[in-house]
Amino acid sequence: MALPSISTLLGVAFLAYIGHSIYQMSQLFTTLQCSGVPCYTSFLADRPRLQLALFSSLSRSPIATEVRDLYRAKRFDYDQNFQHDFEVDVPLRTRRNGSLHLHVVLALEGEPLEWRSLRRDGPTVVHTMSLTDYMVPRAEAFKLLGDSEKGAEGDVQEKEKKKSSTTGRPSTHIRSNIYVTLLTDLFSVSQADVPPEMAPLIRVNRNQQILPILQTDTFNTRLKDLVPVTRNTTEFTFSFHYKPVGVGKLRLMLLMEHATQALLTIGFATKDIDEVKGIFSDTNVYLLCGTIFVSSIHMLFDFLCFKNEVTFWRKKQSYEGLSSRTTMWRAFSQIVIFFYLLDENTSYLVLVSVGLGTLIELWKCKKILRLELSFSGLVRRKLEQVDLRNGNQAGVQSGQLAEEQKTDQFDRQGMRYLSYLLYPLCICGAVYSLLYQPHRSWYSWTLNSLVNGVYAFGFLFMLPQLFVNYKLKSVAALPWRAFMYKAFNTFIDDFFAFIITMPTAHRVACLRDDIVFIIYLYQRWLYPVDKSRLDTGLSISETPDTTNSSSASIAVNRKKRN
């Protein structure tokens, strides 16, 4: 019995770790128990009647004269979701890059709701959160050729917006949506059983009751809700969202808040952390665990795909049956997509995978074009040139060269047919985008035009390889193991395309890739590989014998077709 490979052992260990992580996360949603004395119970177990009040101020601990009333509800149903729009005055100090705070108050029915008379030592709960945040303004998009409807004055305003957004200095932004949660689960817990993440929030009164825990919903507090504050912003309307939560959701929010703070200290960007929040917001425990499992499988398949593709191309010496133009197109499209996603401020969760794929595609171009980098920094062809006069080649056999030349002939023929449709459509699309769509800069328009061509006609650029497969009646030269890992990841990408923030064109491209792999699978069924031949998708060391075997396999497949 053969021993399992290192890749298999690592894959099993990785899946075991993911399973353990999912189990630990599911334990967050178990009911709290009381294993000692005294047992603290929830204040809401007696079903008290509560009031809700909202105040705004410039500081976190204001005096009575600095507070402005926003809302008061004498009877507040804390078991139901609550949403309402409020209009708040934006003081001059806030407009000059200052801050603004919101105070959420829960008090017993009959308690006074005046700020100066609030009881801070009783059952009254006051939660303070910031209405503003500091961030670099987003770049404003505008029509590069100007807008004839707005005229010269409109063009001047657009240029002023662009200038203000490119200064790179953080400015005050106000939140258009505020999310608050209240722990409404009825539970009892002893001091020894209090979860560590909940300990700072526990307040106990003289009746051994835990006072209501009012918290900001960090999952739904997103960067997309931040609106720039200008000198003319004297009033602002925001939406207040209240939602009751259970112990499990609260513990998960607190753990994620601690984790994000740790990630910020080691250099992670706020935007990347914001993308992670989007995965956890409004998600039940089953979908959350499923998302973690699927994303982990995606990472595993990414690693295996890169590994097998590098192994396949590293040992490859004969490139018969492989389209060099399709390989170069993939490299070009990956470069364009990478810079486009970078310009669109896409999450690093997507950028890292795309960037690694770009490096591999460039390396594959170097291999298939037989290029090497000299110490002088120049790119030149390898010294395995063909002596056409005597039919000899240093390191590459003449029969092998003939097969590659035949492949190149079919490849060139397929590209010629494709160019008749591709280039006019790309040019028309770029002109339309320039005339009718806003862009942040000429650089953004160039990237947008290129990536639209890549996304829209990337499927067409796979046709040369399909055409080569059709002419040779063989798919034996393709790295099928790496292709299958890519196919699995493509279907997983369809799932994540609607969870992780990315441009719409990239989402459509994920669905487009499904069609490509289905066609490849059909060709594999149509042109079966000789089973007596060594699988080229494995780690192989191509010698003249294996090369002849590859050529023989193609001949066998042709006979089968005939």
C-alpha cells in the first residue's frame, strides 16, 4: 500500500483544522449555563417596560447645554426591530473636520428622559457611539470630455470635486446608517461562566440582575455608509436601525471586534476588514459555517491548482497542442484585470489570488515562447534554435518541432478569424464609454476600456485553444488536473461573487468561466486520451520517449475519430 503524498496529508490536516474552527464557532451559539452561586439573571426576565431616547453632542461626555434631543419613545418594544430616519443639525465645529456623537438611552417607564436628570447608577443604560469618522474622500467620477448639459459651470464644479478628492488628507464623514443591538436572550449565568469577551459589558444591580447590554452592530457598520461632510452640510438625515440579538450573535460580534483591532495593529487596511464584516452581517450560524467551509475549500483548491499548473509547465519541453496565443492572452488579461481591480479598490481577498495568478501566467509565457532573462536584463530567445538546412535542433527533436509548428499554424488561423469580430467591438465599446460614462481619470478610462474587452471577449479568446483541440482531435496536451481545480473554484467563485465586494464586470466574468470549462469538458469526452499513455497533467519529466508517446497518443485519437 502506497503512502499518501505530502499534498494529501496537508489537505487532510487543513480540512481538520477548518472543521475544528467551525465547531468552536458553533459553540458561541450555545446557551449560557449557571454552574455556581450566585446566579445572575437577565434584567429583561421580568419583562419591564422601557423608554428609548436619542441625543446628539460634540463630545462623548457632554454637559446638558451641549446636548440636543433627537427622539423620545415613552413605550419602546425592545423585542421588535425598529427603524426610523432622523434629521440632525451639523454644527460648524463638525463641518471644520470635527466630530459628532450619538447617545442612545434605555430607561424604565416613568424615569425622566432629560439629559441632566438621567440616573447613571440605576437601570438606565446609556450607549454612546460616533456619528462621524475620518477617511480619505473617494475620487469623484466625471465625464472626461465634459457634459454639454451642465455647461462650463458644471465642468468647473466637477474639477473642484476631483481636486478635493485627490488631496489624500482624511476629512470628516458622517454615517448615513446607524445600527444598534440589544441582548434580549433570557439567561442566567454565574461569575465563573461569564464569557471573557462579555465580561467588560456586564453590569449587575443589587438584585443580582444583569442590566441590558446595548451595543453597536459592528457587522453592519460599513464604510459604504460614510458620506463626506462639506461646508454646506448644515443638516443631515440618517437612518437609525435597532435589532434584538441573542447571546451567540453578540459574542461573535465582540470576538470579531477584537480580531479586527488586532488586524489593524499589524497593518491590515480598514477596507479589507470592512469586506470581512460583509460576510458576517445578517448571517445565521448555518450559513456562516457553510461560508467558512466553502471559502476554505476555495483556498485549498487555489493552492492545489497553482501547484499542479506550475509542476506541469516546469517539466514541459514540448508545447504541441498548446496555443501560445491563448497563453499570451491569459497573461495580458490577467495583468489588465489586476490593475483594474487595484484601481477599483477591490478587497485584498480578491487581489492576492489574482496577483499570484498573474505571475504564473507571465512565467508560462516565458516558458512557451522559450525566453530567458540574461544578466544584462535583456530578454532573448533560448539558444535552442533550429537549423533548417540540416533539420537538426539543439535540445528539441525535429518531429517535436513539426508538431509545434502545426499547432502554431492552427493557432494563427483561429486568431485571424477571431480578430475580425474582436477589434471593432473593443474600439466601439471604448468610444461609447468615453462619450457617455463618467470616469475618475484618463487612466481609469483606459483600464475600464481594456478590462471590458477582457471580460466581454475573454470567452472568445479561449476559442484558439478550442480550435487547436478540434484540429488536432486531441486534448492530451492540456493540464487537466489543474483545469479541474480551476473548474471547482469557478463554481465557488459564483457563490462568492455576490458576497465579496467586486465590480459587476468581474461578477459576470465568474459566470462566463463556467461556460468555458463546460466546453473543455465536452472536448475531453469527444477526444478521449489514450489510457496507456502517461498523464501529462501529472508531474512528468518529458524525455524523447514520452514526447513520442504524446505524438502517438494524438495519432491514436485521430484513428478513433476516423
